[in-house]
Amino acid sequence: NAGVTQTPKFRILKIGQSMTLQCTQDMNHNYMYWYRQDPGMGLKLIYYSVGAGITDKGEVPNGYNVSRSTTEDFPLRLELAAPSQTSVYFCASSYSRMARQAAYEQYFGPGTRLTVT
Amino acid sequence: KNQVEQSPQSLIILEGKNCTLQCNYTVSPFSNLRWYKQDTGRGPVSLTIMTFSENTKSNGRYTATLDADTKQSSLHITASQLSDSASYICVVSESTGGFKTIFGAGTRLFVKA
């Protein structure tokens, strides 16, 4: 298993540009998440999905959109990039919460470092 | 406001020494507490997961403790190795049925030869 993969690893955007961060997992997890990590801060949840076709906002969703057309893929879309979106973005996945303790085990991708100038 | 505070912010120790990292939280109602290790430039990797009824959990040289009454957790690293150099993140989740999870800012550990 490759686990959770993310592309690209690095990207520089100009203000106002758009892009899509790709995330794929091959563990057949129902739940997928997008986080951002700013220097000296804890990870913040942007969006999450409990299954194909179902997404919901996390703590910091403004400026982002997501879709979940398949179990494996959970792309994050940035529209009209702003300097405040400069961050490291992590995608994660986990089993269903119904699996109790196993549900809490989140598997993270390697991250995408995004700079908006 | 639900918070997760970690201390110290950073720590330097010599290879072979032990160390203990602290996590205090105010998250309520409590569901579970996780410790993650994050190497530079990589995603976090789970070390331990503890629910309300568990007060200790080990993973090799890593031992986590939880005191749900005082809302404190610690991560003890025994016989440190150079590869232990990383950030260690404490994560606490609510039990309200949603996805309310608070990540601490992490403790940056440097292990020197």
C-alpha cells in the first residue's frame, strides 16, 4: 500500500491564481480530511468527508472547496489564492468511526508546501 | 475554549538520555488523546492512542500516560536515538459525535550525539 499520497510536493502561486491539491488513499478508508499547518501552530481542519459524495466544513474552510467523487480521491481546490493561504497542507484518512479505537488512527500524507506571493 | 497546550516548545537532549514531553488540555467532553511524531518535511505518524479508560499506552521506547481527571498527558521517550529528533504533537478529540479535534502546536525535540 502506498498509503496517502499528495501532489504536488511544492507549489508557488501568484495572488488570484487557482489550483487543486490532489490527495489519494489506497486503504479503502471512508473518512478523509484536509488540514493546514502554519509555523508554530497546531494543524487546523479545513474540510472533511465521511464517504464518497459527502463533505463538510471544518474549522477554517473559507477560500477552499472540496469534492469526493470516489472513495480514494479527495482533492482540495483553492480559488483566488491569497497570501494568507501560504501554508503546508496535509491530507489524511481514517477508518469509519464505527470501528471505535481504530477510527481514531489517522494516516497522513507527506504534505504540500504552498507559497502565495 | 477548547485548547491543547504542549511544553516545552523545544528540547535538546543527548543521545541515550530519557525525556518527557507534556500536554495539558481543556477539551470537553473528552473522547481520546493521541500522540503523533512528525519528522521534518513529513506528515504526522501516530504513536499512541488513549481513550478515557486508559491511563498508559506504550509503543516501543515511547510511553504515553493520561490523567483524565487533571486533563494532562505525558510522552516519555526512553534511551533516545538520533532518529527521535522530530516534532511531537498531542491531539485531543471531543466526544460530541462531530469531528472536533484540537491539535497542539508540538514540542520540537533535538537529539544530539
